[in-house]
Amino acid sequence: MEKKDLDWANLGFGYIKTDKRYVSNYKNGAWDDGALVDDANIVLNECAGVFQYAQTVFEGLKAYTTEDGHIVCFRPDLNASRLADSARRLEMPVFPEDRFVDAIVELVKANAAYVPPYGSGATLYVRPYMMGTNPVIGVKPADEYQFRAFVTPVGPYFKGGAKPLTIRVSDFDRAAPNGTGMIKAGLNYAMSLHAIVTAHADGYDENMYLDPKTRTKVEETGGANFIFITKDGKFVTPKSDSILPSITRRSLMYVAEHYLGMEVEHREVYFDELKDFAEAGLCGTAAVISPVGKIVDHGKEICFPSGMTEMGPVIKKLYDTLTGIQMGRIEAPEGWIKTIC
């Protein structure tokens, strides 16, 4: 298929309208068959549940062109499962997981001309989401819902390479104890906007949120999980019921153990431990891994030995291995790669 005439090497990380998007509606207790549509606009009643009580959940994944020329997605079954968990928590009907994967395949295939070529540094970002659509004025779940998914070609999250970030410890809590921190709900991200805007205004790249109950343990940032490397080469990542279960983080845990032979610890990480780690990073779909060079706690700096100029050596190996799997340069574990065409 002939590709669109885009400057692939200079794409930003933003929205570009593509030809097709997928839509399925839930009404009278059942999902319809769903279809690809041309119209990128949504018309809803002013009293729709999504507007009144934020009944909306979403996912994010990518499609790639591999070294051998195939278009693939990375572990979409896990996105399907996580969206189902998010929907249950917000009293929304689950979009069937097999249909989720089929919809992504259909959508990416229909927009194959927008999948960036191999080696361009760009990818096709896929955004599935669900929302309550019928009028709701009393505080209760909606009765009707819409599942949608669109795609947009995006460039690297960090232009010019991933320089280590400077992160501050936030005075805000990302999630309440026993709240919704473990699901991918729009309301969680709305909560983080003020914190990230003020962090940027103060010269920081991101926020570190501590556990909301004791504020002694590391949780995550507004949109990524933390990973740490100990001075003796262990892979450590925080464990908490209010952390979003990142698909990238879970994949990196497997890569660390089974590809790089590292000892992996998924456990509570106390803030007091940070000074003892050799490397730190944030992981997520957008950038895969973003190195962290420094964490600032109300003026007190914790500087990692890996420095502020480039990725630490272990995190670089993790990044190269996982992206090599995604792009087809390294053999993937069974079931990780979904071939589209």
C-alpha cells in the first residue's frame, strides 16, 4: 500500500486526522456490530453521562512497521483486558476483549497508509476509549455507551533523544486509598493536570507521587510507572494497589529477567531507598522508557549516578531490547506481537 505523503522523520507527538475510526454503541443491554466510519466528530446530548459524571475510560497502544515490512501491534490483548477492568470499576459494560483486538486490527488495516515506515522513528498511536452517552442528571451510571478507537501517526516522544528528566516530589496525591488509581480513567488524568502544569512552570519535567496513605512509598507519575536499577544490577519497580498496571512495565519485567538475566523485584519501594539506586526511569507506551537523572524533594536533590546526559547503561539495554522486540529485530515471546498485515 502506498503511504501518505507525510514528513515521517519530523512528526511531532500530536493528533493528525486519519481516514477511518471504529465505533460501536451499547444500547438495551447489548453492543451493536460496530463499524469503521469516516466522521471524526461526535454529537452527544448536553446531559450525556460522560459530561456530567466523567464516565469515560481509555487505552493507548501502538502499531509499528517491523524490519521485515509487516505492520504489527504490541500486546493488544493486555489493553483489552485493562480496558475491561477499567469499565467494571466505573460501572460501564465491558467491551468484549476479543472484539477489542479485532477492532484494532480492522482499524489499523484500514489506516495502513498512515503507519510510518520502518526506521523513521515514528509509529501509529492507537487510542481506544469508552464513554457514557445517554442523558444522566441523577448521580448514577449511564444506560448507553459508545466504544470508539482512532489512530494518529506520531513521532518520537522525545526529539533528539531521551535526555534524563528532572522530577519533583508532588505535594498532591495522584489517587485516594482504595480509589481508582489502578484503572485508566479520564478522571485520573484530569486530576493530574494542575500538578503537571505547575511542575513545568517550576522547571521540572514530571511529578513523583507518593502513596496517598503514608506518603513514604513511591507510586508513579501522572502517566508512567517508575523503574529502578540497584547498584548490584537488580530491576526494581514499585508495587501498589493504586498504581496503573503498565503494559510496558510488565513487559520490561519479563525482558529484564528472561532476556537480560536480571533479578526482578516488584515490591513496595520506600522513598528513603531512592538515594541507593544506580539508575531510574519512567516507562509507558509513548516513550517506552524515559531516563530520570534527578529527583527533587522540596529543594533536596537525589542525583542518580547514571547522570543527566544520557540513559544509564542498564536502562539503555532494557530500552534497546524491548524496542527490538517491538520492531521485529529480536524474537518476541509467544503472543506478544499481533500481526495486522
